[in-house]
Amino acid sequence: MALIAQTHLQYIIEIAIIIQIAVVFILNLAPMGLNLILLLAMIVAAGFALMFGVDALFLFIPGFTHSEFTHPYGPLALLAVVTIMAAIPMMKKSGINTRSLQIYMGGIILFITIVGGLMHRSFLLLWLFGLFIGFFIISKSFRQKSVFTIRRIALVIVAALVAFGSLEVLSRVLDMSVLSPLLRLSRIENYATASVQMVIKNTTLLGHQLGSCYWGDACLGGSDGYISLPVNLITLFGLPFPIFYGILVTKKDVIDYMLPGIFGMAFDFGYLFLVFLLGWCIFVMYTGFRILRIYRERRENGDKGCLGREALLIGSLTAFIAQGTIGLFLMNRSINGTALLTFLLLSALVVGHVVLVKRN
């Protein structure tokens, strides 16, 4: 049947359309009051903090394996935290005491920074970069004095260096190489050059040269599984797509782990799709900032009907920009597999605000 996806790319596009339609309905049918959005954001933030904490704890307990939840769900945690950050000035303007909420938010941010940094250095970059973007968008949306001063930027840089240095010291004291940032950098240094050469040499407008991927003679020339949705989502419907799993994942690492997402997207889907994807990201960001301006104007004119939507949009837009930047230009794993599903959801949560059903 024509509607059944025949390749990974077709499947990704179909799931993206389904998610977008579902999000539009949810944003217009579900109550979007500020109190409900804030409550959900607090629950989601606490849930992911607990999930990341337990996962980090398993690093130090023999016999337990960690699941690396920060890659696929880190942007959703960022969405929740920035949504809380955006709700605070709205509540202050209404005369509500937000001191306890600020303490809660600060505790969540500190905890996720520590446990997430223990799990993955790429997540730590995404997290700090996302918070930076969130503060910027909120200060502009609420016409606040800029939070970015030379002193604060310097403090953030120093804090990042201290965090990475502490991880390196901890890895050597505990003899746990998995915590070492320098090991990660050396792996990228050793493998990235060969991976880049493979991608550039074999990438075409619509995919890659036949026989250039891991499958050899069975190579499809595109949509060979280097970029895909979660394996469970593929096997659930019995779709006959090529899949990397088990020990084969090490073969996928040459793109998934060693290269930025733009190389992975170009290699598996071609340069034309990469251009489309970058154009879509620009469109999503433009649309998000345009709608935020409309929400701000309505809020400043005394309309409180979109406060919840505005806080959610600020969180969604922040997480989308952070994940897109880190995933496309630093590490493909931050925008592949389950993380790709997260990226599609964030995109839908931004664009979904274009449709607003008027209620009597």
C-alpha cells in the first residue's frame, strides 16, 4: 500500500506528520492554563531528574547497566525546566510569591547538571547551552534586563571547565574511563577523520554510493539505517528496514557517535534532504519567535488566555534550538534513534502553535 513506508526516510516523515497533527489537536483541545502547564512541567522535570539520577547511580554499582537516558530525553528535561523558568515572571506579575518555585527549579537544574554530566559530556553541553538560550529568550520576552554580562559568561565558562576537569579527576581516581572527557575527545580524534572522509567521498544528492555502507553488496544507497527512529518502533510494525542492533551498533558508531548530525543525515539521505532539514529548522525557529511576539503583545495588552501556551512555547523552542544545534553540529547521537523522535516532538510543539482555535 502507498501509505506504508518503504524506507527509513519515508517512515520518519510519516511519523513526523502524525506527531504534528496530534500535537495541533492536543494544543487546541486540552486545557492550556498556566497552572496546569506549570504543574505538568514540574512533574516531568522531577521525573527526568529521578531517571537520570538512577541511571548515573548504576555507573557505580557493579552488576547494573546504565541506559544513557540523557541522549534521548535530555531535551525534554530542558523543555520542562525552561517552561518553569518562563512561568515564574508571569506569576510574579500576578503578585504570586514564587520563592519556593525558584528553589525547586534551582534544585532540579543543579541535580540534572551533576548527574547528566556524569553520564555524558555532550548532554552537559546541550544542557548548559539550552539554559543559556532559555535565559535569553525569557529576558527578551518579558523585557527584562539582560542576564548576560561579561562576569556571568566568564562564570559559566569557568563552571564548565571545572565540571569537565572534575569528571577527568573522578575518572582517574575511580579508574572509570567511561567518565573521562579526554577519552571521548581522543576517540573522536582517532576515528572522526576517517569517518568524515568516508561520508564526503560517498555521499550523493539522494543518499550514498552503492556498496559504501556496512551492508556491502546489500547496500541500498540510502536509508540504510544510519539515521532511524527507535528500533522498537520499527519492529513493532514488522517493517523490513535494515537495522543496526547488538554488536552491529559499533559499525554505526562511525557516524552515530563520531560525527555531527549533518554528516549522518547527508550520508544516509543525501544532500538534498540535508538542505531541506536545515531549511525546516530555520522555519521552525522563525515561526516560534514570530508566535512568541504575538503572545507577548497579547499578554502586555492584558490578555491572560495564552500564558500557558507562551510558557510551553518558550520551553519547546529552547529545547528545539539546543538539541538541533548540538545534534546537527556536534554529535549525531543527540538527534538519532529515540532522540530523533524527541526532536520531531519538539518541532511539532513549536509549529503546533500556528493553529489556535478560538473559543467562545
